[in-house]
Amino acid sequence: MNKCNLGYTFLILGTLLFFASCSNKQYQALFEKKRAISDSLSQPTGGSSTYYRIKPQDILQIRNLQNSKNIADLNPGTNGALQGGTSGGIETFQVEDDGTIALTGLGHVKVTGLTRFEAQKLIEDLYRKTFLKNPVIELKITNLKVTIFGEIKTPGAFPLTKDKTTLIELIGEAGGLTERANEANIKIIRGSEKIPKITEIDLGNIESINDPRAVLQNGDIIYITENRRAIRNDKLQNFSSIFQPAILLFNTALIIITLIRH
């Protein structure tokens, strides 16, 4: 093997190893944009459980806080069969395609297009007009969720049941940031799949605690980026993984050439 062929061999080997190492970091590069696509998310407009508008197929939990009995048991003269189930005084409903839920004693009540508070008040008023005295209805939308991944200790999907859940609260629920996390560059991706909007939150800034953009909305994807030290260590590791085999191969070739000459 002459020196020219040996040089080409090292070049090809190094190129293959370089692209192999880069493929493992593609997900990170997906979110590494210098500026957010849009920072116009100044106020939550329809995603948190406070502002979210109920849609067909949503899952609702309804409970009468005034009475320990289930709503289905409050009027023995009506059919208590529900769309969902009953557990511990909580009625579970799935919103039908026509936007209604079937409430005992009330029949089909349309709830789509309403916020949680609006639907809760509507049901309270309807029961007050029929057979309940001063009902206290609690309504929750249980299928809302957000997803967090990256440099977080427990990545995954988390239900969004609390009103105005903040980014800080979600990070706490997910076990906190890892040592590799960049708390100054946390990305929230929301919007439609065709037109996603990205905003960046700097948790190193105390004002981020009251940042309205950090109030989570249904379907949000939160990506915790790596800090500079972690990125630098990864690059050094990639450099080492690329050139160590090449150096080993070069040393082996030198030994073989030396033995052949002798």
C-alpha cells in the first residue's frame, strides 16, 4: 500500500465516521435557530385549561361538590346511564361529535366552544333551575397535555389539568433539569403542525416567573436545550471517536510497513 492510497483510506474512513456521529445529533439541530420564529405569544389565547375551548372527543370530569352523591343519583326518576363512568362521586363524559354531553335530568347539553368555567357555570345554572338547590359543580378537562423532552430528568407527556400551569411547575413535575441543561434557552413549540410557532424562555431571568408566554397550552412541546459546556464536551467526544480509530489504523499501518521493510 503506497502513501497515496493510505491517505485516501484515512480520508474516507474519517468522512464516514463524521457523518455517523452527526446523525445522532439531528434532533438537536432541529431546534437550534438563532431566533424564535415568533415571539408574539404574549398571552395564552386558547390552550391552557383556563382559556381552552371544549371540543368534540374531549374528556370531562364533573362532580357536584355540594353533595357526596353522584349527579346520576340525585334524580332517581331519570335514567342514570352515562357516556363515561362513575368513580368517587366524579362523573366522566366524552364530548360527542355533536358537541354535547348527556347529563342526568338535563338531557344533551352542548358544551363545545365553551371554556371550562363557562361550561361549569352553564351546568350549575341548568341544575339550579331543575332540582338542585345552589349546586356547586366542578368541571375538569382531563385530556389536555403537554410534552417535554431534551435535558430534563423525566421526559414525556404530562396532563394539563391545573389552570394556568407554568413552565416552572412542569419542570418541577418532570424532576427538574439535568446538569447538561441550558436554563437560559428553553424552547416552547406551539401552534399547528404546518405553522408551528417557537418562543424562547430564559429561566436565568427572574422576570420569566411572571412571563405570560410561559403559561402552558394544550399540545405544547417543550425542548430543553444543552448548555455550552455539554455541547463542547460532545464535540470533543465526537472528535475523539472519529480520530482515535484513524490513529489506531495509522499506527497499525506503520507497524506493518516497518515489519515488511525488515
